Amino acid sequence: MMEQRPVILVTNDDDITAPGIHALVEAVKPLGKVVVVAPDRPQSGKGHAITLGVPLRLDQVDLFGDIEAYQCSGTPVDCVKLARDKILHGPPDLCVSGINHGANHSINVIYSGTMSAAMEAAIEGIPSVGFSLLDYRFDADFSLAGQVARNLSRYLLEKPLPYGTLLNVNVPIIPAAAVKGIRLCRQANAKWVEEFDERTDPQGKKYYWLTGEFENLDEGEDTDVWALEHGYVSVVPVRFDLTHYELKQQIAKDWPF
Amino acid sequence: MMEQRPVILVTNDDDITAPGIHALVEAVKPLGKVVVVAPDRPQSGKGHAITLGVPLRLDQVDLFGDIEAYQCSGTPVDCVKLARDKILHGPPDLCVSGINHGANHSINVIYSGTMSAAMEAAIEGIPSVGFSLLDYRFDADFSLAGQVARNLSRYLLEKPLPYGTLLNVNVPIIPAAAVKGIRLCRQANAKWVEEFDERTDPQGKKYYWLTGEFENLDEGEDTDVWALEHGYVSVVPVRFDLTHYELKQQIAKDWPF
């Protein structure tokens, strides 16, 4: 009797040509049957956007050797929905997203297309994880991140998380030998302080470029930002039930309505 | 000595011409100095997307009588960021988003541009709330939702929530006299089951329309979906710290890394 190999869906937000997704495919290839469905153009910062009012395109591409791969004209979340409905015709055993070029720790989990793709899979009941490397460069070295991705993907295939959860994994830019461990963390309390760059076009009309500085407001030593600054890979268990239960109890005490 | 009136930022995702945002402006006008910054085109389902790689436009418009108003070419989250940095030059006392044409209960909080705008304000430390009416129609009756928006906005101005939280308010389509109350709830566990509508274009190439059916997986009587089905306005306290603390503790017990 043949053993059934697990089906692993690979996606990202940097687009299907990004070195990060190629590193991820290489990392998880030994673990199962890999299928890639990823955006045909950069989708960074798209959060949990879906495409409404515009139809989607899906084209098979030959970019990963013998691995089945499709590019999609939509957002990372669209990719996961289309993969499940039109390519896999059911849930894969694991969804891995990334490896993102750049950090998705702390508040970035909210803006990240990479993490939203992983979250969409989790909403659909699929064990799911997003990987990010703290290096924006096209020619970043993904060897450590790939190793981490393989180990954590194997872990998730062996011990799927309970429904309603996924993992957010960030990898620092340090040599593999210097890594102190893979540390379970909470999301650091942080934000982006915006300063729009205001310019004037040749017609004399103003326009604005979004720009900003990251501000960590959290001094805790149990956060993802702390771990990454201290030589660890950070892993945050993430949920999509956004209810603030403690606050709900607290304001119920003198709820006037 | 003159009393300082609170500054209230109004935004939405349906766009600045939608009847829902006009109803919201009317609702909160008696409570402070209102400034509107909203998208110049529909932005439903944009989640927490921000605009990267493309500059933004911001134009003052005369759509709300004597109320200062601007339309923005970006997403709902962009609107809040631009409003704070380029129009208000600091945080308003309250951000209200909506009134959305259509439900944003349960998992819809994740996809909704209306709720993401409110969440962005909360990330920036601004007391914040999103309002939605369970009626998609352009000519929906916003009178009950407007009343609810005024009462809850007044409540938030008097008792700001602690940092890190916002409210998600949904209003059922029933006569005001039939409303049983405004009920504190948790987010129902629910999802959309996608079935993409596959078509062929005149060139013989396939394309896909996103379509789906809402599926409530939650039988609890403390959820927003339950409340709305039973004659209540639902209010869910929402957080943007996505850490799953219970799971973190649980998997830490035999974390192998």
C-alpha cells in the first residue's frame, strides 16, 4: 500500500518570481506534494484584501521545475481561496506563505499579505504558517530561513495546531551558527509613525508618498521584536478571533445600553 | 473660557458619496467638530491594505454642507493615516467608520475596509469604532443605525476604551421599536465557503468571479451573529494584538526547538 504524501500549498505576497518563494518551495519539497499558487505581481501591504468587482485570472507557469505552479492576478488571500476551490478542490494538509523579503513581526502581521494568506488558510481550517526574513533585498540569503521553514513545516505536519490558529515566524539576519533558538513569543506592541512625503506634480497638484518609521512601544522580553534583536527566530501563535475578551468583561460591568 | 469641542474623524470603505457615511456625519455632528476623509472610490473588502509603490491624492470636496471633507485615492487605512498626518496634524478625539452598507459581524471584521480603518485609528491610539448596517442596498434606511452611532460615539467620548481596542458595531434591519438592546458580544466563529464562478472570455481564456456563501459555525448565544438574529444591535470589543496566548502556553509545554 502506498503512503499518501501530504499536500502543501505554497504562496506569498512578493510575487511568484521572488527568490523567497523559491527558497520556500525548496525547503518544503522533501515533505510532500507541493503546489504553488502565488500573485503575478507584488502584493506587499495588501493585508486581508480580497478582489471584488474585478474577475481573477489564473495561469499555470513553469518556474519551479517539476512542481505544479500557478500565478494569480489577485491578492494573496485570493490565491489561497482560488487554490482551494479551483486547483486542489479541497483543503491541502499545510499552507506555507513566504518566505517574505522583510520583517512581519509585531504590528506588521496586520498589514502583511504574506500573513493574511496564511490566515485565510487557517480560517478555512488548514494548518498554516507564514515565514519572513528580516532582509528586504532581492538577493537576500534565505539559507537559514529555509532551514527554519523546513523544520517548522515538518513540526506542523506532525502536530497540527488546533482550529483557529496559525504561526507567524520571523528569521533574523545572522549566521545560522549564531542562532540561539526558535522562541515562542507574543506580538510586540509597536506601530508605524507616518510622515507622508508631500510633493507637487508637473501640473502643480499635490501628491503623497506613504513613508514612516517603525516604533517599538514594548519593553517586554517575551515579544517577537525582543527575540529577533537577541539572536532568536521568533514564532508567534496567531488567532483570527479578534474579540477582546478581557475588555468585554470589563465594560460589561457598567454597560449603559 | 471657550470649551474645546472634540474632533471626530469620519471615514468608511464604501466611498465618500455613499449614503452610509452621510448618515454617520449627521449622527455625530452634534458631538464635536467633524472632519471627513474617505475613499474616492469603493474600497469594500480591502482589509488592512495600504498603498505602496503608488502615490496618493487628497482633494477637498464640498459634499457635507459646512463640514470639512476630503476624498482620498487610497484605501480606508490610507485615509486614516493621511488624515492624521496631513489634515489634522495629530490624533482626533474619536474615529468613526461607516456606516457600512452590509454586515461586518463575525469573520467579516477581517476583510472589511470599514473595520480596518477603525483598527488603524486604534493602532494610533485613537478611540475608535466601526458601524455597519445589515443592508447592502444604496437606499437602505440608516435612521436606527444613525441613532446607535450617535449614542455609542457619545459613550466613547465620555469613556474612552483602553489602548489597543476598538468596537465593532452591527445593526440589524428591524424597526427601532423592535430593538431589544445593544448587546456586548464575541465574534462568531464563521467563514465564507467560496465557489468561484468560472467563465470564458471572448478570447477563449478562463476567468473567475469570487462568490461564496456565509457559513456560521458557531451555536453560541453570546456571539454577534446570534444577537443580530435575535433583535439586538451587536457590539464586539476588538483588539489588534493577534497573539493566541492560550495556545502559546499550551505548545510551550513540549516545544521541541
